[in-house]
Amino acid sequence: MTARLIRFNKPYGVLSQFTAEGKWQGLKDYIALPGVYVAGRLDADSEGLLLLTDDGKLQARIADPRFKMEKTYWVQVEGVPDEAALAALRSGVRLNDGPTLPAKARLLEPPPAVWARNPPIRERTAIPTAWIELVIREGRNRQVRRMTAAVGHPTLRLIRAAIGPYTLQGLAPGTWAD
């Protein structure tokens, strides 16, 4: 039997588990498939690609940082990062739990064509925002948010666009496909 792999575009406010908790929804509100499990996590306040599978080995290969599967994020940040901030992300930044591995980082101009978020991010008229693409091979807790903050650009919105060869292509928020 071949492994089943589900791509899901996780909306804001949904946990990376089937059971709801407090104010957060669970995956069962969107995916009614028995026997599939999440491969990797995405915080409730982050959006985008979540992979689910019924194959334990595939789940481990996707989720385990030892396999170094690249994860691509589109990050809306406060302010406009200059080349020094992007270079710092590219060389790795020091976080409270140690330095990160070097990342791929670039300004996304024009910004990605993404769906409206509910609720919308906070906008401050005096502070511009920008989108960066950040590609990492680690998966520390809230790592992307901590990395952008470390270079002076707090994350306002975080969307995982790809995990290895798997992308959000063709998936509206809250929808999934094999």
C-alpha cells in the first residue's frame, strides 16, 4: 500500500493537532480522514502548508531536522529589512537557545499574492511592512519569528509556503489535497 500524503493550507487560529484547545480550532474541523497524522508543526498563529500522512517513516523524514528538509516561509515583517539584516539571516543569528544554521533570505518584491487573514494583522501607519522569503532547515520553536526579531524586524504574519518539494500551490486556506 502506498503512503498517503495530504497537503493542507492551515488557516490562522488552527492548531497542528486534531483536537481543539481553548480559543484555537483543531484539524478535525477541516480534515475528516482516519489514520493520518501531522508531519511537523505550525503554530496556531501561523498559516500555510501542513503535511499529514498515514506513513510513520515518511512522517519522521518530513518532521525530523536530521533529514534537513527545507521549509520555505513568507514572512511579513515590521519595517523594511536592509541588506545587513538579510545578510545576518543568511549567516545565522544568535538566539537564546544558540545560533541558527544559515538560512536563505530575500526580500519579496512584489509581495506574494496571499489571501486576507482573519483577523487582519495590526497595521501602524507610521511603520511600513515588507515581505521576506526565509528558507530554513531547522524547526525550533517559533524559530522564524525569533530570527526576524533578532535582526530588528518583528514578524507580523507568517505563512509556510513549502516543505521540500511540497507547496501551497492550488490550496485555498482551510482546504487540502492528496
